[in-house]
Amino acid sequence: MITFGKVRAQSSTTVSGTIDISACMGLTITNLTGVVSFNDASDYMSGITITNAATIAVKSNVNWLIDISAQSAYFQAMSSGASANMPASVLQIRRNGTSSYITMSTNSQTLKTGNKGDENTTGNSFNTDLSINPGFGYNAGSYNIGVLFTLSQQ
């Protein structure tokens, strides 16, 4: 008779791998103000300020910055008789709670910087205010201008 005892064999090995994580950033802008109407002389004299005109939220795995710029040097006249020379500088934007406005131009200007994290990370969600003051130098009419928000890595 032949008997075999229990044989215990053990073997182990280590395997390693590499993962690449790229910079990932997302920008959401909500609560945009619709049409802004100038209805009386005081609107033209003092301009109109819209508090909390938009909410901006950033998700990013890197420290980030948001630059803003006007897409053109002048507002686009959208109605007959509207002036073709109303400059982008009629529009100003600031972060809510700050005192200094950024005057719109085609040159990029930094609106805010922040740290990696989602929209719940302190500073990654904020409101913006608008100030629009064309004065009396432009014809009555409808106007439009695009504002470019650029999110990039610091």
C-alpha cells in the first residue's frame, strides 16, 4: 500500500501596473439673465446692475483659473437703427462679494482661480454680478454680445 501525505505548496508573485490620470476640468454656468431692458433715464445715467446674474461651478482635479473675454470688440446691433459702435466695455462682470468689476474687452482677464475639487469644494462655486452702462451715446435698439469663459489649469 502506498500513502501520500498532504503536500502544501504556496506560490506568490507581484504584478504592478501604471495608470495615467489626465487633467479633467468641467465648467457649468447657470441662472443666466435674459433680456436686460433700459426703461427710464436713471437706467441710462447710472446703468443697471444685476446681482447674482449667473452661478458658476467648477469640477477639476487640478488647480484652475477662469478667464473671461468679449467675443467681439462691439455689441452686435440686433434691430434696425441700433448703433453698430457700442463697445464691449459697456458690460462689466465681477464675482459677487467683490468690489472690482472687470471691464469687458477682447483681451482675456482672470475672473477667479481655485483649487482642485468638485463644486462643493470651497470657492469652486460662485455667483457673478453684471453692470451694464451704455449712457446716452447709442441708439435705441436690441444688442447682443458673447462672453467667453475659459477654464484652464493654473
